[in-house]
Amino acid sequence: MAREQKAKAKKEQLKGKAKEIGGRAIGDRPMEMEGRAEKAKGDARQAKEKAKDIFKH
């Protein structure tokens, strides 16, 4: 389960970064902000999974 969640977090981070860069490249501010939010969501998920790993051991 943890491996799936980590993969999901990484996918959200990459997707968010791509949207952020794409939005910036074409001048689409809302798309850029959406990408940043999605990346932050992935960062939070990854931090949660790392914390779970610390307390698991």
C-alpha cells in the first residue's frame, strides 16, 4: 500500500510541475497555479508517507 501511495505522490508532483511549466510557457496563469497546487498536494502526500515509514520502524 505504501509503495502505491508513494508512486501516486510522485505522479502528482510530476503532473503538477508539467502543468506549472506549461502554464508559464503559454502565459496561462490559472493553469500555472493549478499546477502548483497539484505539485503541493503531491509533496504533502509524499511527506505523509515518509512520516508513516519513520513511525513504522
